[in-house]
Amino acid sequence: STSLFGGGGTIASAVAYRGGRSGGPGAPRVRALRGPCAKVNIEQLTNRQRSLQEEIVSQRKKMTDCQTVIKRFKTDLHECVSFIQEPKQLRDSVTSLYKKYVPNGIKKQELDADIQREYNRQHEYLKKSVDSLKQKLLKDSEVHRQDNTRVLQENVALIREINELRREIDWLKRERQQQRLNVSKMKQSSKKTPPPPQPLADSAAATREIESNKTRLDELRRRIDEQMVLRETVAAQTALAIGQGGGSPTSEASGLGGGGAELLDVTG
């Protein structure tokens, strides 16, 4: 096998050469090596040794330069960290540090093909997931919007019906008060002058009308109670829907205000 002693030298010849120099049994081989071949081997070894020494010196110089750069970078980094409480100075210091130690930038390394494929696969999966979530969000938002619109429309319809019932109750109350006033006037006039004989049919009709008005008032009270319960339920649903989907109730709904107590105050 070829050794460090050149092209034609072997380990055995090297041992013989070393033995010849020490006066051992390899001395006869020394005379065989002395000649042009031995001189060539010695020159090759000398040149190789010289080149190795130059390489060692060069590597030591590189190592010294690297250590110097590392030490200088540590010092600059320490000075940069001293501006940790000053954002503007810290930004300027980091920028100058980058320009000083990375003047030409860093070459972009090419990614492995498998890594690139995996990245593309994950990117496509996440993109599809985002699109699916966006579509689901739009669909849910539309459903909530329709529910909110339906609840608000029902609430407005109930409020209108309650207002109509309030007006009807006010009219019935005024009519009943007018009837009582007429009855009281008739009683006062009957005390002064004897009342003319009235037909029995008129008295029975008035009684029936009074009973009908009482029945109608009772029916209106019952309907108002039902509407108030339904209104409270719809108001709770509206508040829940608005809290989920956003928005504000209509001005007509808010204008009902303190009318609930006035609606229930229908006394005879």
C-alpha cells in the first residue's frame, strides 16, 4: 500500500530506512534507498511538511480572526442591550449591528424537496380550512341575521297590537265613565222630578249593554295580560339574539317604555 513517503515507497521501505539510520538490521537497505528515488521522497515529504505547516498557520490565523470577531460582536451586543429601555436607540443599534456584521446579507439556502412538498401540503390544507371556516361563518351569520329580523318583526307586531288594545281600553273607559255620568245625572233629575215611565225594553237593553261592556273589558284585560307575557318572552329572545348577532332594537320597541303598568291599570 502507498504511504506518506511518496509514489513508490512502502511501509516496509520506510521501516528499513528508519532501521538503517539507527544502525539496526535495516542498515543494508539504507544503501539501497540512497539515490534519486530517496531524494525525490525526501523532497516530497519536505514539501508536504511545509504545506501542512502553512495550512496550520492559516487555520490558526482564521481561528484567531474568528475569536476576535466573536469577542467584538459580544462587546457590540452588550452595548446594544444597554439600550433595552430606549426603543428608538435600540432599533438604531440593532440596525448598525446588522450592517456591521452582515454587510452582504446571507445566501438563501434551498429547501429540501421533501420539506418543500410538506410545506406546500400543509399550506393547502390550512388554506382550505380557512375557506371552509369563512363559508361556515357567513352561513351562520346569515342564519342569525334572519332570526334577529324575524324576532324583531314579531316584537314590532306585538307592540302594535298592544298599542291598539291600549287605545281600545281608553275608549271603553271613557265610554263607561260617560255612562256613569249619565246614570248619575238621571238619578239627580229623578229626585227632583218623577221620572217618566220608560219602556221596559230600553232598561233591559241598557242592562245588556252594560253587561256586554263589562264582559268586553274582562276579555280585554285577559288579552292584555297574555300580550304582556308574550311581550316579555319576545323581549328576552330579542335581547339574546342581539347579544349574539349584534344590532339594536327598533325605536318603536323602545318607545313602549313604561306603558305596561298603564295597560294593566284597567279598573271599573
